[in-house]
Amino acid sequence: GEDVEQSLFLSVREGDSSVINCTYTDSSSTYLYWYKQEPGAGLQLLTYIFSNMDMKQDQRLTVLLNKKDKHLSLRIADTQTGDSAIYFCAQKRSWGKFQFGAGTQVVVTP
Amino acid sequence: NAGVTQTPKFQVLKTGQSMTLQCAQDMNHEYMSWYRQDPGMGLRLIHYSVGAGITDQGEVPNGYNVSRSTTEDFPLRLLSAAPSQTSVYFCASSNSRGGSYEQYFGPGTRLTVT
């Protein structure tokens, strides 16, 4: 089937920028999402981007979309310890159907 | 609004037992989904619904049944539990209003099958 792939782990120093990468295969996806999961909790939407956009900025978060390469990235500026979590990339498939990557564990060190 | 609620939070079953995981949302969302989360595999879609009375299979539907008799409720039934169904189960809802189809997730049910 159509896959969403992410690297599994990222370590970053507090105050640095984090960049989490994702590749997807379904070029018909209209929306792509980034979710955050803290330990023991459900997923929370961080941001999303519509497929006709190249970039979206929301405070410390910047999403870049390269449709030609089917590559999505999430940049977190000035990373804080509270940003330690698992980050999931997801694509909208058909009506009501979404596909998620395996998640990237981000560890922020002092 | 309570958002998406799931019960129970934790459950231990013996192989062969059946049970129903409950999910409810109070946001009048059209779409509801069930996922399971396993280490290193992310979230995999079990079943989903695009409205009351309409359900469809996801990636890993075997061993699970769903029904959607109301907009609010979307229970997941395990017919005969197996150790391979040990996982964390998440229910989510979304709608098409505003166009982003943002999904709201419940807190999850941690299921262990022995």
C-alpha cells in the first residue's frame, strides 16, 4: 500500500532547531499533518499543510512541502525540553481515512 | 465539550475472551476511526466510519468488528482476543468543516491479552 516513512529517532540540544523529515507516496493526498504524542497520551495536531502550499509557519513551527520529491519536514525553532515527544507525519487519503508514519522520537538534551 | 472519550483506560483479557472498547465524541463529527499503536509501527488503521450506518475496513481489520448506529458512538469489538492484539488502541474523530479534516484523538485504551 501507500506508505509514510519517517526516521525513528532525533536527538537535539535545547535551544537548537529540530528538523523532522517524512516521505510519503500518495501524490493525491490533499492534506499532510504533523501530530505530537507525549508519554501516555493521545495524539495532538500540531499543524497541517494543504497540498497546494510549499511552506507554512506557525510560531516556532515551520512546515516545508516538496511535492515533486513527496517530502515533508517539520522544523521546530528554539527547541525546548517540553518538545520531547514522538512526532507523527500523516497524510489524508480518501474521505475520513488517514495514514500515519511510524513516528520520530525526539529527545531534547540540556 | 469532552472531546473524544474512550473507556476503559486499561484492560487485561485472557486469550479467547471478547470485549468492546467504547468511544464517544460530542463534537458532531462525521468521521471516526480506530487505530492501534505498536512500538516502531506507528498508528495502523483498523476500521473507520464516514457517518452513522457507514463503516469500512482499514489496514488491519481482522479480529475486530465495528458499528456506528449514532454519530456520537463508535465501539470496537474484539471477537476472540489473541496475544497479537496486545496494543494501545486510539479512537479519533474529524469532520470536513473548515476543510482541514483535523483529527481529535482520545486518550487511548491499553489492552493486554495473556
